[in-house]
Amino acid sequence: MLPIDPHADLGRRAWIDCPRCRDARHCADCRSERNCGTHWRYLLANSGSVLHVQCPSCAHLWDHESHFGRGAA
């Protein structure tokens, strides 16, 4: 397992599903799209609407396309 990125900041978080461990799949808050106090991800950086995140549970790193800020094409 990878270590947590040294630039990870507890103050920068994202609430998206981890594609590896899927630890939030049975959480009522996460299923209702609320910000759960347990199943958050480190938001390491972003490039436009693409978020670079890491799961604190399994340390998986991945990019997530949020589509935030994109207008109709």
C-alpha cells in the first residue's frame, strides 16, 4: 500500500467514492450525498475540473473528473 502523500492536507477534502476500497458504499450519509465525517478523500490538487485525490483508508491515488464549472458545450 502506498503511503499518504506528504502534501495531503486535512483541510482540503473531497467527498467522492474511492474506486478501490469502496468504503462508503454502506454509509447512509454518503448514499444521500451528504458530507460524511468518515468517508472523505484528501484533495491533493486540481487541474480545472479534474480532482487529484487520495483515499485515507486504502491510500489509493486517482484522478476524478468533477465536471464542475463546465458550461454546456
